[in-house]
Amino acid sequence: MIDNGSSREFLQINNLSKTYREGDQTRQVLTGCSMSIQQGEFVAVIGKSGTGKSTLLNLISGIDKADQGEISINGLNLTNLDEYRRTLYRRENIGFVFQFFNLIPTLTVLENVTLPLELAGSDLKDSRVSAIRLLDEVGLLDRLETFPDRLSGGEQQRVAIARALVHDPLLVLADEPTGNLDEDTGQQVLNLLEQMTRKIGKNLLMVSHSKENVASADRIIELREGCFTQVI
């Protein structure tokens, strides 16, 4: 169990468990996990492939629902919400950065970044202003009308970072964000993601298979055999 005992806890996970059916078998992925994250903290969760890192992010974001336990973000217990309300909460409050970018190929760079705001019903003009400002920050102001397949992997991930931040989320979740990039490009992307989230005081929770990839995190937690252990 990991629990920092802070009165400023932003994310709280209590006794979280999750199993999946695989054919005739049941696989226990998470077993009674507990941890907390302070406001503004950058926390990394490391673990080997298949240990449940992506499952953890899916539960925190409300994409999936735990078998047992509670997840609270900024005082709201997400496990009490039905699927529709979890979807609305995720759309408004969670930013995602994925390993494989997940950009929509038929949309331009600018359209990909404005999409979260459009889904939330924001004014189109205001959405474009916010997206252009972030694309300028990630160094892609000259690629607004470019489609994703014309970008390098590093450029696509920078677009994904802008998209994750454009709706001013409470929490940014990053799932192996450098896993599809070479070492140098991956480090540049990590530096950019950390710099931008820290600059605006957002919480960043990143999962990775490598401790070296997340060395700059405030805390590193290992996910092993379904439970958390603190890494010193």
C-alpha cells in the first residue's frame, strides 16, 4: 500500500481491485491497491508489460470500472458515477497522452487539438485560439493545416500533448508516451510534457516500463503482482 497521508490529496485510490475474464479463466490484474497523489504532483507508475498499468489508467479515467474499491479526484468519488456521467467527467477533466498518439487521420493538426473543446460544446473561435496557443508552445505553429501522416512520430506526440491540455484538464494521464519513439525524441517529448504540465500546475500521472524514462518524477511507484510498492 502507498499512502502519503497528505491533507492536500488530489487523487485517492482505496482498495482498488480489477479482474478480467480470459476464456474460461479469470485473471486478477489489480488486488486491493491504495495510493494518493498530492495536488500538482508528477507521479510515475512503473512495471513490466502486463502488470496492469494501462488498466490502472482506464480505471482512473472512468473508461473501465473497478470490481472493488474507490477512486476520488479532487473530492469526487468516480466509482459512484454511472457510465454516462463518467464519460462526461473524463471529457471535461482528463487529458490523455497515448503511446500510439491516437490522432484522427482525417483531421488536420489544428482540428485534432480543437476536438476536445468542440465535444464539450465550446465556441469554435475560442477553441481555435486556445489550440493555436498550445500548438505554438509545442513548436508546431507552422503545421496547423497538416494531416497526421505528414508528421514525424515526435511531432505527432507533441500534437497529442497539446490536445491533452487544450481543455484545461484537472489530470493528465500518459500511457507509455515515449514507447513509439526513439530515445532522443522520446526524451524531448517527456521534457516537454513535464514542462507544460508543471507550468500550469496540473497533475501528471505517467505509466512506463522503465524507471529511467520517468527519473524526473516527484515520486515513482512500482506496480508488481497487482499492488503498489514505493521506489526509492
